[in-house]
Amino acid sequence: MNEHIMTNGRSVQHADVLRSSFRPVLPLLIAVSTACVASTAMPLETARAAVLYSDLGPGNSFSNSSGWEFNGTDAYDDILNVDAFNFKAAHTSAVTQIDVALGYMSPGTDTVVVSLWTNSGSYPTTQLGAWDVNGVPGGSGTLETISGITGVDLTAGTDYFLVVGPGAADTQGLVAWNTTGAVGLVCNAGTGDCSTTETEGAFDVIGGVQSVPEPAPFAVLLAALAGLGIVRRRQKAL
């Protein structure tokens, strides 16, 4: 049975009233639906820092009880006096920052040298850059940040070494272990021996910006307007 209502003195079916009320907003609904589809299909790339390597735990955590020790002699860049940690670059990028968990054991000079090296034959070969970290706090480890790095480029999928050593002959320090279970090729200070199954020191290597897809607001707007135009053309054709 059809339901009737009175409109301007004449009886019309209730379904006709609903249909006539809905028709003006139909183009808008179609345009919004089109825009929603476009927002997922049309990405906008935004720039973010690239993590080239990291074995730091949640909140940049690391071990407070264990680490690799090193002792100074007269040359911080001698492999016998440093700890070297192998890692693979996740992206091709210029290095901009390094974070490494360092500790200092007094007495002695509280300066540590952090450097990046190429890997040849599972051994640090060519130094790419080196940076002094002064005033390293005593204890089991503090995350130290080296920022503003320039002139060092890493290639995705390539192995490198992060090398940490003393900044003076009387420096005694350590690199705290990671707590994420990361193991790899580590060259131990004092022996020059390298093992492939050792706990890595806790550190990360940060690169320049990389593109990350995100929804494109202008594309969404254009898609909505296009959808509205299509509906209007169809209405005129009818």
C-alpha cells in the first residue's frame, strides 16, 4: 500500500517526495565519494629523515650493564685500539647524524672518536669521516649524538663499519651493547680479531631526507570537482 501526503493541495506518493529531496544533494555525495577514492590513489611525497641503520631499542634504549671496552695508546685510528661494528646501509643517502651509546672510565681523557669506514674483506679499510665526542659522561653508557655531518655518502645494501676508539693515550671507554638482539661482524679492541656472531654496539646512523607517500589534498579537490562536473553533464543529457 502506498503512503500519500498532501502537497500544495494535491496528493503525491511519499516515495516521490523523498526522491525529489534527495536529488539536489546527489552530485555532492558522488563528488565526495570520488574524492575519498582519489585520496588513497594519488600520493603526495613528503620529506623525512632516513634511518640508514639502527639497533637501538624502544625509546633509543640500550644495555646499561654490558659493553665493548677500548683503551687508548698513541693512535686512535689503529684497529688494535678500537671497537668496529659492521652494518648494512638501508638507503642510499648522505649521512647527517650518528647516535652511539658511549661510556667513559676515569681517570683519563673523556674524549672518544667515532668514525665511519668502508668494508673490504670483513675489515675496516678506508675512513669516510671521523668526529670527536668530548666530555663523555662516566658510567655504563650515555647516548651521544653527532649531528651536522656532511661529506659522507652511503649506498643501500652496502656494508660499512662504525669504529669507536679513544681520543687520547689515556682514554678508557666503552660502547654499550644493544638490547634488540642485533649481532654481526665485530672487531674487538686490543686483538684485531673479528667475529661474525658478536653483539653489536648500540648505535644508529641517520641520513638525509627521503620521500614518503601521503594523500594529496589538491588531487582530492580536483577529483571532487571532476566528479561533480560528470554528474551535471549527465543531468543535462537527461
